[in-house]
Amino acid sequence: MIASGLEVQQITALQPDSRVTSGRDTLAAMMSRWRGASQPVRVAAAAAVIVLTYGTAVHLVHLASSGFDPYPQVPGWLRTYFVSLTFLDPLAAVLLARRTRAGVVLAVAVLVSDAAANGWANYALDAESGVTVGRVGQAVVTMLALAACATAPRLWRAAAPLQHPR
């Protein structure tokens, strides 16, 4: 992608020495597109980007620590879905950080489907009874999915529609 002069100016303005020096600075540079939106909308967008970035890290760790054969205890279709989150989470994070409506839709779709998939894995497939680590994790993902659904209308209104080339 070739950055426009305005984008370079915006990113440079955030960094006194024109270099991105930490993950926090990178997030600030990416989230600069949300300037002009209300503070609650900016906070919701930033939180969703952080959650999706964390999800990416979790799935990468699962892949690497399993010898690239994660989730052997679940059916192939569910394993494929969980592995696909390694790509869908960062895609949603980048699209959302870029203030696109596609990012809003994909973030909600990823979080809601992740909550449903984890629910299936932890309640339909897991023979354990009671509270398990997986069920606690599924509850957290469900809360994040509900938060994404609750904030989606405001994010949608604040996000830019896709621009078609003329």
C-alpha cells in the first residue's frame, strides 16, 4: 500500500522523531483515522482492535505450540474455523483501525462466531461438568461479542463507507 501525503503527515505528527517505537505508538498511529469521532466511539474502536490483536496472538501461540496441528480434540470443521481466526482476527483489526465499515462488520462476525464456536467446543464436545478454563474463556469471548454488537451501530455510523474508484 502506498501512503498518501496526508496519511504520512498524520502518522508523523504522532511521533516526535518520526519512528514508531512501541506497540502503543503503532496503535495510536493506526487509530488516528478515528479522529473526529466521539471519545466513546474511539474507545470502543480501540478496544475492539486490541481484543482482535490479542486474539491473533492467542491463535498464533496455539499454532506454534502445537507444531502447527492445533485443537486435535475437535472436529476438522471446527479446527479449520479456529485456525482461520489467525487470519480473520488481524484482518478485522486492520480494517477497523482504518475506520472502515467492513471492519465493523467483520469484527462483529468474528467475535460472535468465535463465541458460538467456543460454546460448541466447551459445552457440546467437552464431557467435563461444571466450570472449566475453557468455559470461563468462552464466557469472556461471549461478553466481548456482546460488547461488539452493542457498539457496532455507533461504530458503523462513525466509520467511512467503502470508496469505489471512479
